[in-house]
Amino acid sequence: MFSLIKLFILQTKEFLKMTFTVNSSIVKSYALLILAEKYTIDEVPNVGNLRVTVIEILTT
């Protein structure tokens, strides 16, 4: 349970600063959801460079 809270806090901090890298946990989460066909790239929020970074992971 503690690890889920920690993950949520990390994702919230990353989301608030609006700058994401390929190592950001939220970017990895969206990439995995897209690969699992639970989300599409259009459903990824276009906030900061989030969508661009998710696309970067998926195309490498």
C-alpha cells in the first residue's frame, strides 16, 4: 500500500512540473497501457511534453 502512495506522489510531482522524460513513471505507465491496448495515444493528456514523450518511448 505504501508503494502505491509513493508512486502516486511521484506521478503527481511530475505532472505538476509538466516536464517528462522517458524515465518518468507516468510516461512509462501510459506506454504500458497503450501496449496493453487499454488506452490509445489520443487518450494521453496533451500536457507539457507528456504525449510526445510517450510517443518517443513507443517508437524506439
